[in-house]
Amino acid sequence: MIRVDAIWLASQPQDMRAGMDTLLARVIKVFGSAQPHQAYCFANRNATRLKVLMHDGIGVWLAARRLNRGKFVWAAPWMGDHVGLDAEQMQALVLGLPWHRVGRAGAISVL
């Protein structure tokens, strides 16, 4: 399996016709560089399609997913150009669940 130490979500929509080279260029523009063992997630404007670009330290992998019903819960522009996710949040994201309520982000700290 591919080791992934960090997962990043780009908040701006991406044209899903983009291939590996275009997405790699976008990663470099948005994140500064494509770091080994990191995954970079992109969605289309409607948030019904998701592409994940992963750098395994040797090469680059591209995965895609489409929801036939509903849409992916995506980062709001006010969150910045990119948002970091943990593994639990990523699992919720690819299922179309509200990832921002999972893990530490969903903790209740005030009564």
C-alpha cells in the first residue's frame, strides 16, 4: 500500500478533465511543492467528483471517485487555499460524509 503521512484538501474547484500533470502543476502552485507521502484532494465545482493525487516518494498516483447521488462535503473558501485532514476525516470525505465533524474537529468543549 501507499504510505500517506499527510492529506491536503484544495478549497478551490478543479476541472475534472485535468490529468496527472495538470494536477501536479496545481499542487505546486497551491501547496508550493508535492511532498513525498502526501495526498492532495481536489473536487469539481459541484463537488460530485473527487480526484486525489498522491506522491509515494518515487512517482505520482492519481485516484478518482464520483458520487451518483449527493455531493462531497468540501472546504469553504474562508478556510484558506488548502486544509489539512487526518485519516479519519479522509475516510468520511470519500464517503460523502461531513468530514469537518469527525475526529478532533468534532469535539465538544463548551457546555
